[in-house]
Amino acid sequence: MKARFGDIELKLTPQGGSSVWRFSLESARLRAFAQAIRDEGGQLIALWGSDDRHLGQGFALHTLYLSSQGLIWAHCPLPADDPAYPDLTGIFLQADRMQRACYDLLGIRAEGAVDTRKWLRHAAWHEKEHPLRKDFSACPPCPSAGTELDAYPFIRVAGDGVHEIPVGPIHAGVIEPGHFRFSVIGDKVLKLEERLGYTHKGIEKRFEGMDLLVGQRLAGRVSGDSHAAYSWAYCMAVEAALGLVVPERALWLRALFLEIERVANHLGDLGTLGNDVALSFGFAQFWRLKEEWLRLAARLFGHRYLFDRIVPGGVAADLSHTAALDAAAARLTDEVRELKAIYDEHAGVQDRFAHTGQVAPAMATRLGLIGLAGRASSQAWDLRVQFPHPPYDQLAVNMAIDRRGDVLARVEVRFAEVFESLRLIQEIVRRLPTGPVHAPLPAPGQVGEGLGCVEGWRGPIVVALRMGADGRLDRVHPHDPSWQNWPALEVGILGNIVPDFPLINKSFNLSYSGHDL
Amino acid sequence: MTAGIVLQVAQTLLALLLAPLLIGWVNICRAWLQGRSAPPLLQPYYSLRKLFHKDATLAHEASPLFRFAPYMIFACMVLAAAIVPSLVNDLPFSPAADVIALVGLFALARVFQALAAMDIGTAFGSLGARREMLIAFLAEPALLMVFFTASLISQSTELPHIVERLAHQEFAIYPSLAFAAVAFWMVSTAENARVPVDNPTTHLELTMIHEAMILEYSARHLALIEWAVALKLYTYSVLGIALFLPWGIAAAGDYTSLPLALAALVVKLLLGGAALALLETINAKMRLFRAPEFLGTAFLLGVLGMLTHFLLEP
């Protein structure tokens, strides 16, 4: 199949599912191609690199775009010495941090980039060392580790009465670590700058040489709250690489797990959003519902958060009590509707939610805001709707969308998605096809590449991988939508006051672990 | 005189004992209203015991002021609790301070709290101190207006005279006190860092007012501050009772009605705690910059109370 982007005509090769297209282009044409995608209304959703020197090549830069044609996975081969590619931040702002991380991990430079500060590297390894290169060895620990202080040059705001509030990475509550540098006058925020990477665990390095089945367990734990989404994306990539056809019932069950996970997370967020405006009633009620929901999951499938129920080749749990799940979904719909009425009519809550932390649609497009937060700012992307992979192609998902871009919009989108997911759960339960739930993995024989992309509760979760001829993983890149959504938080807080930050932050509820890797 | 001193000591000890219980009771009511299972009534005591048994951690930059402040704040609150008549009227300590001095006593504790918060130089300490002062400078005038309204009725700013006039002389309905009561409730929520002005249970450091100032305290220092917080809530509660529901407080020298006075106090505190929990459950915390409007309204209501007194209660 062929596709045109501006004056660039491409021959696309389908890869893993009907809507992922893959092609290779030289790095000199990368900017023109990205610009063509941008002009057409597309977005960059992931950027990563790989060290292909052991395959007799150099390095490679991978970019993944969302366009009207589907997901386009473009791959640019780069030379082995001084690998560089043209900077994309002028076209897609969200490329900035991904490019910096790519340099920290692989030493691939973005030529012409304005911001070349380190991103994922704190002081754990030396500037000249790049952990994702195949010749990097973590054993023994690199001698330079710890000798350098983590001096990160924050951008200063100067002026009369401006001062800085450093927050984190250790917080008063039990939450993930991240550093937030506020420049304020009084309580009004002039600038917020994030510093992430505190939970960098070397997940991508850990994948190297891992068995395919064990890889699923690690992939699912990249960000625990999106376990089903990561597991599915990983399995989709493995199955694409192996050319494995998964039984239909397994696909339907995977969708069921993904929607259960979405409902659980949205319920939790709606509760904590109430708690953040000191409406503990909402917190207690939503978390009661979430707890009952998790217990139901544990009863039906053997794990509260459905850990390791999605495995390469199918699923590891089957559904026998369809009536129980159907009834629970119906009951939950009623209860959430009742609580929504309370939130809707509570003047104090509405006053705190409305007009707080606004990201206008035009700004959201510029930033590449995606997923749930994107849909609250008019960014109409939902993989389940536009590029439905089975079984979503038979489910007709309704997209939740809001134009306002404030905390209230993100709350409304969550409510709408809870109702939609509960409807989907009931529909899946009723239409669940019969048959086996698992297909045996074929014996590996050659190098294979694959990409999986699933609409998790936060947004599109991507896992791209390459396996060696020995059937072990060679390079795995998991991508969380938090990468492109974190910068939007810096924009959303502008003009707001410091005490509203936790509420705005919670309304995005982005992953630290999924971002820091 | 001896009996008076004994009663004074007894009332102060009662305040020290009941204050954590009041906090425990409010927490129980909040849990019930939210459909959670409740913590034990004695939980605040358990927490105090735990804190007193720990070793204190001090910032390297902490000056002696930082260590001294908790004792000062605690002493201020004990004195305040001793002055307000809760069981019996006209105790030996009462003439020591009238309502204006009481406001000053609260202010003194607050100044030490804010200074200690800024002393160690963390961002949150100064942030909390700044917000606390914003709230305080608006709350104090409103509180004074409430007291003036009550003083106008009894022609005295001494609490024993106010209680004597309202509780033990011929019963009368004062419309001015209705305005003052609402204003008093609004000021109390702000002064005691309760919803809708502040959230005592939050862990989000950026939203805190009172909690931000005490983030660096630990062990016995924190225990004293927590106890002082409980005492402040208790003192405001008995103050509200003395001004607006004084019936039951024993008259000066009337020792036979003491058991009745104690029972009345406990019942009123139980009801007041439940009402506080209810208001905290149905309200959300307001945006910080709405607090001035909230306290401005309290001030306005206090002034309205005074005007009503001149118009309707000649």
C-alpha cells in the first residue's frame, strides 16, 4: 500500500495489526516527513533509538506518528560513529525530552536542538557513557558513578519579588518522586519546570537477552497502574514479530481486562480528585467502589490488578461467571451516576474544578497532548475508535471528548469513559466468542521486529521490540503517554496559584515510572 | 478562694484531657459521615504518646527559637483554655484577661508559630507562615467584632460578666448574637485550620496552611503543637458555648450544680463536634484566594451584629 505525505510518497509495510505501518527513510528526509505529518494533522507519539551495530549496521532512530493513515513507524539508520539526526522539536514540541533521553541512553544526537540538557541521566553514570549501547556494561558498576553531583541547570525567572519553591523529589505523601521547581510571585505561578528521572531503573537495558515470556512480566510492570495495557502492547508486538495469530476469545478477554483496568483507575482518580479539594466523602465513596471492583477482579481472574493475565499467545485466565461481571458492571454504573450527580451539584467542588489548570485546544495540539488529557482538550485521538484492533473493530467505542481543557474537563472525560467502559464490559461479556484462549508460541528462527499500541487509561501505550534469532529479546522500548503529557502540566499551571497545583497534577495523573523507565 | 483555685486547676486539667478527645470525636464523626470505619476515640492520645516517646530531629539551621516555639504555643493555649469559663463562672484566672487579651494570646502563639516556621528556612515553612498571616490578619478583626457584639450586651469585655449576663439573668433573645454566632463559626474554621479554609488531613504540602508550618517538627515538639492544636479547637468550642449557649455553666460559687455543668459541657461538645464534622463533610476546601472573601463576610456579619444590637436591643 502507498501513502502520500506532502510530496513524499511512501510504500508502507503493514506490521502487527492492520493499522501499524512501517518504513525506513534516510535521516536527511526526516524533518520533511515529520512536517508533512504535522501539516496533515498528525502527531508524534514516540521517539527512541537503538544500537544495531551487532547486526552489522550503525545506530537507528525510531519515530512513531499518529496520522489519518494509522500509526506510522519510521526508522532512520544512522552511522556507527557520531550518530546524529535533525532536531524535530521545531515541528513537534513533545520530541524535546525524548530526544534528550535518547542522547543520555544511546549517545544519538539531535543536530540543531536548542535544549541539550541531560534528562534521564542524573549522576548514576558518566556523561560519556550510554547505558543502552550494547558495549556498555553495568557490571562492574561504572567507576564514575556517584562522583558527579546532579547539577541540573533550571531556567531562572528574574524580576522583582520572584522567588523559587523547590518541591520534591521527596513529598509529604507516599507518591512517586519528581522535582517541581516553581517560580512564583506570592502564590501566583510564573513558571514551573519539572525534573524527572528519579525512578530510572534501567528497564530497557534489563530487557536485553530476556526470554519472551519473562519479558511480558517486566513489560507489565513498567507502570503498574497500566499493567493490562503494557502487557497487551508487549504481547501484540511479540505476536507481530512471530506472525502468531491469537485466538479470538483471547483478544476479547484482553479487551475486557483493559476496560476493567480503565474503570479501576478512573474510579481511583475521581476519588482522589475529590480528596484534593478536601471532599473526603467523594474519596471514601469512589475508593469503596474501586475496592469492590478490584475484589471482583481478584475473584473472577485471580488478581486484583489482573497482573500477568495477558501473556504472549493469549490470556492466562478465562471468564466463567459472566453473570456476576455483568451484574457488577450494571450496579457500578448506577452508583457512579449517583456520585456524579453529587459532584455536579456541589458548588464548592465545581468552583475548584472549573477554569483550573487550563490547556487550550490550540496549545494542546502544539504540545502533542494525547490520551485522556488530550481528549479533555479537544484532541480527538482514541486508538479504540480511529484504528480499532480486534476486538474493538466490532465494538463501536464512543469517544469521550471535551473542549474546555481544565480540571473539570478531565473529570468529565473520566466519568464519560467509566460509563463507556462499563457498557463495553457488558457488551464483551454478552458477545464473548467461544474457543481456546491461548495459542502456543512458534519456535523462533529469525530476527523479528514488532510494535504493539494499545489505548491504555492514560493514553496510547506503545511497546516496540526486536527479538534475536535465538528467540530472546534484543531491544524493547516501552513508551508511556506521560512523556508528551508531562510538559502540558507545566503549561496548565501557568497563571494558577501554587495551592491549586496538586489538584491540576492529579487531574493529569501522569506516570513517573513509565516515563523514567 | 481555695475552692476557686482547686476549681481553676480542675478546669485547666479538664481542658488538657478533653481537647484530644474532642479531636478524636470529630474524626469519628467524619468517618461515620463518609461511610468509613472510624478510628478509636483515644487515637489522638495514642499519637501523642507515640510522639513523646520518639527522639526529636532538628534541622541544622534551627535556632533556639525553633525549639522554644512549641512550648510557647502550648503555654499560650493552656492559658487560653484556663481563662474561658467552661464549667464554672468567675474563676481566679478570669480577671487576668478579657476577650481582647484572649485574641492577643492567640496572636502571640501564632507569631511564634510563624517565626519558627521561617526560622529553618525551608520553602514550605515560609509559604505556610505567609498564608497563615494572610488568614490571621483578616480573621482577628472579625473575631473582635464578634466579641464586641457580645460585650455590648453585657457592657463588659470580661468573659465572666458576659456569661453571667447571658446565662444567669433573665432570659432574652438577642438577634445580634445570631449574626455574631455565624461570624464566629466562620472565624473558628479559619483559625483552627479546618475545612473549608484549610484541610487538617491533607498530605499535599503545596495546599497546606497550618500543616506547612509544622512540617519540620517531630517527636515531643510535634506532640506539643498537636496538643496545642487540640486545645485551640477546644478553647474555641467552649468560647462559642460561653458566648452563644452558656446555659449550664455554674454561676460563681455555685458548687452544687458542678456535675450538671460537666454533663452539659460534654453534651454540648459532642453536639458541636458532630456539627463540625458534618460541615467538614459537606463542604469542599475553597481556593486559597477565596479565603479573604470568606473572612470578609465574617467581618461584615460581626459588624451587622453590632448594628443590630443598636437597632433592636436598646
